[in-house]
Amino acid sequence: MDLKEIQNLIKFVAKSGASEVKLETGDVKITIKTGSEDDGKTYVQQFPMNMPQQQMQQAPVQQQTQPQQDSGGESSAPKASDDDKYVTIKSPIIGTFYRKPAPDKKAFVEVGSKINEGDVLCTIEAMKLFNEIESEVSGKIVKVLVDDSSPVEYDQPLFLVDPS
């Protein structure tokens, strides 16, 4: 198994939400464990099948994450002290985040959009089902925290809303 295949496997496991995956092929055994959400690390363990147990080592591999881009055109992110006054809308499920109902349609909401309780903000595809995510608050969209067509985790922040 080459490095590219291992990296693809790590990405797949991270997106799937699984906490541990074990793979045995020929003379190679790989165990991938994802750490807690707080530490942001994935642990990979690879060793030949015939290696004694005490020689096996586990090394953390830092997942590479790209900074979230704001597709609404806002040039600066809200300051940390300002975040306290905003409501964070989080993902209720694991899946793929979509800002539009269809590729040829416009986005449900943009930065600056006024929203009311019950308005659809996005869809999340999970297991071939598209789930509409509705707002639980009224206000104005301040920031979109996830890129379109990106995988999202349970409880991952999606939007910042100014409720005032």
C-alpha cells in the first residue's frame, strides 16, 4: 500500500465520521483512529503483520484543513469579541453541505440575507437524502462558515447569525 492510498483512506475515514478503522492487506496492517473533535488529530498505525507487538508505535498525524472561505464576498471575519453577540447555526447531521437547492439555482441565503425562523438555509445530503436545514432564529446572516459541496460533521458551525 503506497502513501497516496493511505492518505486517501485517512481522508475517507475522517469524512465518514468513524472513530476507528482497521485494514489488513497482505503483509500490512493499518489502524486509523480519529481523536476527539477538540484535538483535530487522526492517529495512523501501520506495521507489517509479522512485527512483534511491543515494536509497534502510534504517531499522530495532523489533519490538514483549509481555512473556511466566505463566498459572500465579505473581506474580513467578525472579531472574536463580536462572535458573542452572534448565534451559531450548527449542522444537525453528518453529510455534504449544499448552499443551493440545485446546481443551476441561486443560494438559499447569502451574507446579509434577512432570515426568519423556519427559513431554509441550506441542504445536507446524507445517505442519498437531501435534508433541508431550517433556521431556529430570526436575524441577518453575518457569515457562511462552510464552502458549498463540503463535508460537514455533526454539530459543526455552518452560519453566524446576528439576531438583532
